[in-house]
Amino acid sequence: MASKRALVVIAVLLSSLVSAEPLVGAGVGNADALISEASRLYNKKQHVKAVDLYLKATRVSPTTLATYLQLARSSVLAKQLQRGCYAYRVYLKASPDTPERKKASAESDQCERQLKNAKGQPPDLSQKYVETRAAFFAQLDKGVVLGPTGASEELRTLVKDGFLGVELADMAQKLGSAAVAEAEGIHKRALANEKLPSEQLRSARPLFQIAADCGVIAGNSGGVTAFLDGLAEFTEKDFKRATQLFGEAAKLDAANKEYAFYRGLSLYQAGDKLAALKALETDLKDDPRTAVLRTALALGNSPEVGASELERLLFTTRFPAEK
């Protein structure tokens, strides 16, 4: 039977695999490049391929209305009438009253007439979109980002089902911001020495991945995830792996000295006390905790040297005043 730890690792890996494809924003691709290539294919009458690229471009920049119109026209020529009519509706709903809109309205009416008599078209998912959007916002309001019924999975379902709309940009921004806030909240609690389950510590990585998939990038995500993954390993007493991860975190964010401290602590817990002291003296020379460890090791090695170190600790080290 697999251990609990192994199951957790598998769950995290599966979550990472599911989140592998960006949903919205620049991570999906370059909008100009996608539209340029789609237009080239459209002009060569390769409408099915053009549809795929225009659809992708709407995810890169959901607020660019012209892309919906190009998608609608390509879809009709590709005989994808259900998608074409839907794209026309999305465009007309958001577009101001312009000559182009009037032309698109006439094209939309023609598309709707063709759709009524068409056979072999996929089902209209409009009602499903409404329900999935409602579920997305409900989960977001509850603060449920991860999981099979979390807000991230609802948004992924919308994208997979071909949902279109300028509101997709706002939904992705809200989800990405919520994911970053949750990950940073876990980090803050961990640094405050709150004891958190390993599963929760490891959830920061998929949370930051979801944010990135939505076009929301947190500049400190690398250091935070390495530290929290390291703390999970530390909690499970895999001190060798924890030391590696704390070291990675310290390199990614040298300004956060707690990462270096935890690396030293992990070395100490692994039994390499001298290496722990050396690490702290290198990275945290003036930290009171380094002085405490130096004194403790000295007392264990030699009473005379230990007494000298203890005297220095007590009478020359300046600790922060109590608040």
C-alpha cells in the first residue's frame, strides 16, 4: 500500500500536469503572431486551422473584439456554424455601434438561419457556460482555488469547452490574484512558525502555477515554493532534501534570511552540527541564533571553551529588545 506521503506527492504531480497548459494571457502565446498566422491561413482558405489560432488569440487577449469577429467568419467558412454564431453573439454584445458592427449583425443573422437547418453541429453550450461561470464565482467567493471543484477547475472547464467573452480576462485576473494571495498567506504563516500540514505547504506550487496560467506572475514565487516544499520535507524528517530546497530558496531570494536559517537548522537536524554552524556563520554571522548554536557546540566539546563562548554570548551579544 502506498504511504500517505507518496499519495500526496502523486496528487501534487497530477495537479501540476493538469495545470501544464496556460489558460489566459501572454502564456498562451503572442496575440499578434497568432492573428497574423491565422489571417494567412484564412486567405489560403485553410479555415479550420485559422479557427484554432483565432480561438487561441481570444484567450491571449479576451478584450480584443476584432478577434471574435475574425473567429466568427472563419468558423462559418469552416462549417463550424455553432461556434461561428456564438462568436458573432459575443462580438455584437461587446461592440459599440459602428458600421463594422452593422455588417457583423447582418452576417450573424445569416449564420443563425443557417444553423437552424444545419445537421451534425455540436450542442449549444450556452447554458452550460452560465452554470460553470456561476460555479466559478461561487468557489472563488468561498476561497476554494484548488481541487476538482475549485475555481481553477471551473475556469479550465470553460476554456476547454470553448467559452468566449471579454469577461474572461477579469475572471482570470481574479483567480490568479486569489491563488497568489493564498500561496503568500501560507508562506507568511509558515515564517511565523505556525505548524502547517505538509499537503498545505506543498499547495503553494500549484497555486502559483494556476496564477501563471491565468497571466498573473508573482515575482517571489520561486523562492517561496522552494522554501515551503523544503519545510514540508523538513516536517517529514527528510532533512537532506529539505536542506537542498532551503538552499535553493536562499539562492532565489537572498534577502530573506530565514531561508538560510532553515537551511542551517536542517543541517543540524540531519546530525551535521558543524556544517550547520558553518552555514549560519557564513549567511547569518550577526544573527543571535548563530551565537547560541556556537555556544551550545562549544559547551559540548570543551567546558573551558564553552564557558568562554557562553560569557561572550551573555555579555557581548546584543539581542533585540523585547516589545
